[in-house]
Amino acid sequence: MNSFLKQWGEAAYTSAGFFWMALWAFVLGYVISSMIQVFVTEKRMQKTMGKEESKSVLLGTFFGFISSSCSFAALASTKSLFKKGASFISSIAFLLASTNLVIELGIIISIFLGWQFVVGEYVGGVLLIVIAWLLIRIINPKKLIEKARKKLKDQDDDEMDQSTTWKEKMKSSEGWAKVSRQYKMEWQMVWKDVTVGFTIAGIVAAFVPDSFFQTLFINSGQGNTDFTFFEILEHIIVGPVAAFLTFIGSMGNIPLAALLFGKGVSFAGVMAFIFSDLVVFPVLRINAKYYGWKMSLFILFLLFTALIGASLLLHYSFDLFSILPNPSQVTISDSEYFKVNYTFFLNIAFLLISGFLVYFGFFKHKNVDYNMSEMAPKSQVLESVLKFAALFCYIWLAGGLLVKFLML
């Protein structure tokens, strides 16, 4: 019993420590994301995205890069862009960029995994888009694309106000009030995923033995970086399976990705795990609702194939240049999380920024009309499960911290 209580306390403390390490990065990332989403409108993206294929792919990638990292927001924006005339490949490029090339994800990865994974994330995001582009050109599913676009024509979209320029919005207090509302919505979209993800990471760190990972990921183990091709391929395939079982977004999955790498999972396997937020069942179901099951399964095939190719290319390219990261560089489970250092001061500063945004948007300018960005239709069952899971996580964390500091 004492052993369990000790592990419970360590799990809760680790989860809280992980979140404390990443707090300032979440705030910074979502402030930037909120500003972009308020000042750069979707209609402006549609007008700018040209008909010429290579240009539209580049623009789709760029607009995805400056968009939200939330998968559900990305799915809705992708659907809207595709419905209103963007090519299928530029829409896929936008989807992949908005979930893999965003600024806030790179900041979180740098904290937990190091610079090699940041480079891997951004280079891998580009590789995902290039591979998907090549697959679409080879397969050329014209009838499937036409059928999907036709299905969308019967769906109505609410148009947001596009009359004000971004310069005028930036100069107005109403524009910044909208930024604060968007910032709040960003947190509303991810708080459950982040809570569950960080709690799972703490539980895995405290309770799951290394032998489990060595069984799940063949030949993994601390200090081992010598993998055969088929072992790396197995890691790449198992990575998305692990992501599917957690069904949380990429932001919440990063601490768990760091733990996987610390346990000896290959670089390719960890990158595949991070890339997997678009090949989970909730995304498959939403795409089916938008485009039909045939197109949804085709998108799943497209993204999973691109994921395998990108992860393999990254691993062997990094190996060729002798920059493969070593699992020993990940020491997050041994950190003194709450000591007074740069993280402490950054967190205090960004918490003050959060407080100011809340005050500015919800008290000083509470009457500002704000049209919320479209969100993909989430499953009510899944949302209820996640909400109850998050509430259970808070009880687990509170109990564990009490056990650690008051009873042991």
C-alpha cells in the first residue's frame, strides 16, 4: 500500500511538473495563434490561394503554419477552404501544416525533447505535405474529390465579418478584445486533452515499467540507438496505435512522447507518435461526416502513408548527418520542476499576460460582438468521456499531491 501511495504521489507531482514546464509556452503559443486567427481571416486566405497547383500548395502550407494547432479547428477550416474552391491538395497541405508546423507545438517540443525533434517536426511536416502531394498526383482520385465537394455544397456556413482590414483591427480595442475571446476559446478546445495527456504522462512515468515499452516497441531500451530497418518500421506503426489509444491532441501528447523516447523508443517511432493526431478515430469520423466514408478512408490512407514515409526519411537523414538524438538527453522525470529559474519567471510573466487578456476581453470590453471560428462537429459521447476523464484527473492529481506532501 505504501508503495502505491508513493508512486501515486510521484505520478501527480510529475504531471504537475510537466505542465509547469510547459505553461509559458502554451500561453505564448495561444496568444500568437489567437492574434493570427483574428487579424488574418479565412476569406482572405481563400482569395489569396491561387489556382496554380504549386502556388496553392505553398500558400496552403503557409496559412496552415499561422493557424491553430487544434485538430478540430483545423478540420473545420480545411473543410471550409475546400468547399469554397481551394484544391484538394492545397486543403490537405493546410490541414497538415496547421497541426504539425505551428509555432506553439515547436516551443513545447523544444522544452520536452530538444532541438533535433523541433527540426524533425518542421522538416517532417514539410515531408508529410510533399509525400501526400505526390500520392494524390499518382492516384489522381478526381471522382472521389468531385463527390466530396458536391457533398459539401448542401452544408451552410456562417460568414464572419470580413469588412475590416487587419491593420484597422490591430489599432482597435475591439480587435484586441476579440483576440482575448479567441485566446479563451483556444484553451476551451484543448484543456481536456492537455489535462488527460499530462496526467497520463505522469502515470506512465511512475507506474509503467521499462519492460512494457521493450515489449511494445521491439528492441527498445535506454541507451539503445542501433535499430534494424524492420524494428524502426515496427516502431513507426506502433507509434500511431499508441496515439490512437490515448486519443488526445499533439500538444497533450508531447510529454508522453518525451517519456517514450526516454524509455528507448527510436527517433522515428517517437516522430510517428507525434505526427499521429490526424489518424485517430475521432478525426476519421469527422472527415466521414464532411466528405463521406470513402473520402475519409482515402485521407486516412494518405496521411498514414505519408507519416510512415516522413518518419523513415527523417530517421535515416538524421543518422546520415550523425544528429540522431540520444535518449539520455531526456531527463524530464528527474527534474526539480518548481525551482526558481527562467521557467518560473516566464510562467509568472505569461500568467500576468493571461490575466490581462481576460480582464481586457471579458470585463473592459464585455459587450464586443465576437463571431467564433467554426469548429468540427465533435462527438458528444467522446466529449463527455474526455470531460469526465479530465475531472477524474484533477481528483487524481489533487489526491496524489496531498499524499506526496502531507502523508509521506
